[in-house]
Amino acid sequence: MGNKFYLTTAIDYANGEPHLGHAFEKVGADCIARYRRLRGDRVHFVIGMDEHGQKVAQAAEDAGVAPQAWVDDIAGRFQVAWGELGISHDDFIRTTEVRHRRTVQELFRRIQERGHIYEGVYKGYYCVGCEGFKLEKDLDADGRCPIHPTREIKWVEEPNFFFRLSSFGPWLLERYAADPTFVRPKAKMNEIRNVVTDGLQDISVSRARVPWGIPWPGDESHTVYVWFEALINYLSATGFPDERYTDLWPADLHVIGPDIVRFHAAMWPAMLDAAGLEPPRGVWSHGWINTQGERFSKSAGVRVSLREIIDRHGSDALRYFLLREVPWDGDGNFSFERFDARYTADLADGYGNLVSRVLAMIIRYLDGVVPAHPGTNTLHAARDAAWTRYTDAMDGYLLHEGAAAAMALVAEANGFIEARAPWTLAKQGEQAPLADTLGALADTVAALTVMLAPFLPTKTATVWHALGNGGQVTPVTGPLPSAAHQKVLKVTPLFPKPPAAS
């Protein structure tokens, strides 16, 4: 078996429907998980729901239902969406589960036992929308939260438990220096280093008047502050404090949005060190996906439903579009016009058309059997070069570049068909050149199907079967395999074009 690779995403807050912003993060992380499995790693991929806190309790009250009934319904909707998008998670953790409560209380018991918790009184502004405390400098000119300007900001004075985060600044800076790739992309590493260098404040980690949460260990008049409780889900999913938790921990990669880097890159490692546990090995911050100049989020208002977007061209096409169009290390835009254009150019006229042409010619000219061939022509060289570019990109989590490498090879293969004209070779009885040509094309289709499997899991399974293999693309831990001697099958159009408007 390969190396352990424990991968997580941020858990989604249970106060609304899943939207494209949620989907972007899950699809990207799933692409990473599928790629690592493809390369032979033992992947454990965790997603889930953040179900406690004042905002959730308020949403349940507004709906006239109990908080548990509310979160059960929301969690079910998210799970249906992730199933439809082919998210291959190994665990779906919910913060209302007993296993999570057990881990949270044990972790804070250890932090407290080691002297990193003290009691005090919190005085300051609180944004219910963010479930977060705000300094005056964090507010806009009208004294409101810039992320939730329509919500009233509240002045709060209450007894809390505090975590001595301020004492972990030097330790964090040493870790960043020892591993400059701990937070990626590099701009986010620079950002968090500057935050820590400027000085960290001790943080309130409990709430005294929010009953919908996990009771503080030893004092049930407090609940654990939802942000810190939510972070601990990554550890809960390992079975901590059971001994076998180290089979998974530490996490190899936390995939998160850019607005929560501080929690994951400073507070979370500090909490773990305070409890005597190893911190995670890496944090990746993707960018925002925007439409009409605004990012997808519940607070910004979702103008188009995830259902409508999936129905446009199917879940595989949406997965590909998001990860090809939006840089995984930056921001990008969604529009139906761009979605349609990518679908037509890259999938219908590109990969889908190439697969159909190559399989049809092998069936027509060679009785459906991929011929033996030397595997040394120019297309094989292009295939091997594309594979190197692809693996370099995917190893570095630059998913958009991995997809681009695959599509460049599609263009090479289509050009090879036009240059070699297999129909002419068949007509003239040129068996050796025909075998070399169609053998190279079959190998290239097989390579492309491997490369695109993390992006298009359903469609590539269909192609893999048509190439004479099983239903799922098999791991490639060495050189790319040859398709020689395989019996191929015809496929229906993988990405049918919508009928033209009359």
C-alpha cells in the first residue's frame, strides 16, 4: 500500500442550502483525493457539517423547529448534493455527533490541564453572522461587519474561558520558517506570517449564553465557542482520544477558503500544541468563485441555484468547468456563457469527440482490437511529456494546470489524426502504419482517461470500460500502460451538444 494521505475540507455551516461556493471547495478537494488514490496513496477524505452556534439556533427558531431537526434536514440536503457531484469522501462528520463531543471535551481538558486556559470577562463587539468577535478596526464606517452589513453588531460583556494564544507566536513563526510550504499559496503564507509577527491576542473559546453547543468540560454553564469546536472535527474523525487515532493523524492537508486561514494556520496548530498533539502538515487556501462581481455565499445572496447549474450539462461537466476555469490558487468567475463554451470546446468537441473517433476507427478498421505497436512515435512522446506536466501540476495542487495539460494532449491527438489520416492508411492497406497510428491513439485515449479521472469520474469510468478495462480507472504507480491487445467497445456521445435553437 502507498502512503497515508489524510485530507479534509472546511465543514459547512448548517444555516442554508448548498451553493456553488460550497461545491467548488468540495469538488477541488475530491479531485485531489481521487488523484492521490490514482497514484497509489491510502487516502482518507473527510467532509461534514458545522451544526452548533447561535446562528444555527436562530435559523431553527425562525423555521419553528428544534435545532437538531433543523440540522438533520440541512445535513441531508448537503449529502444529496455531494452524492450527485461524485464527492468520494470516506467520512461525513457532523458536530452534533457523540464522537465529536467526546473529542472536543478531551482536547480542551488537556489544554486546560496544561495551563493554557484561564477565566475572564469578554467585552467587545460580536457579529452573529460571522459567529465571531470583532475589534472596532474590523467594522466599517457605519460600525457594522463588512461581511454582514445588514446584521446588527452587538456589544457583548460575558464571562468566558480564554485560550493563551498570545504565547504561541514565537512557536508558530519557528514552524513557518521550518516549513515555508505549510500554508499555500505563498501569498497566504506571507499573510499569516505577518499576522503572527504583528502579535496575537488571547482568544475567548467559550460562550456563556449560547446553549446550542458542546458543554465546556467541567463547567456546563458554558459551551465551547463554535469556531474552535468546529476546527476539532478534523481530529474527531480520527477517533481521538482512542490510541488508533494516529493511524490518520496528523492531517496531511486541510483545504479551506481564504477567509479562515487564520483559524487553520495559527489558532488550530496552537490549540493542538497546547494539548501536546502534532499539528497538521499543510493548509491549502483556494480562492473565491464569483458571479456578476460577487462571490457565492449565503450572505451575498445566491442568484443561481446549484440545481440549475448541474442540470445545464451534468455533474461531471460542472466539476471539470470549475477546476479548469477557476485557478485553484486564486479567484475566478462563473457564468453560463463560459460554462457552455468550455463544455463545447473541451468536452464535446475535445475529449468526447476524440474518444468516439478513435474507438470507432479501431472497431471499423481493426475489428475492435487495439493492435500491437512499438509505442515510439511522436504522439507517444507528446503523451509522456503531457503526463509529466500533469503530475507536476497535480502534485503541487494546481488543478487547473493539470486539466490544461490533459486538454493540450487532446489537441495533440486530434492533430495527429489529421496528419496521419488513418482512413487513408486503411484504404491503401498500409497495415503497419495503421497499427502504429491507432495504437498510439488508443494509448493516448487511455492516458487522457487516467488524467481526467479525478475531474470526470463518471465519464472516464465509461471510457475505461470501453477500452476493455474494468469500470473504474486503476492506479498508475509506474509508467503509463499500453492499450495493446485490448478489445474496445463503441460509446454513445459522452458530452452531447444541446439542440440548436430554432
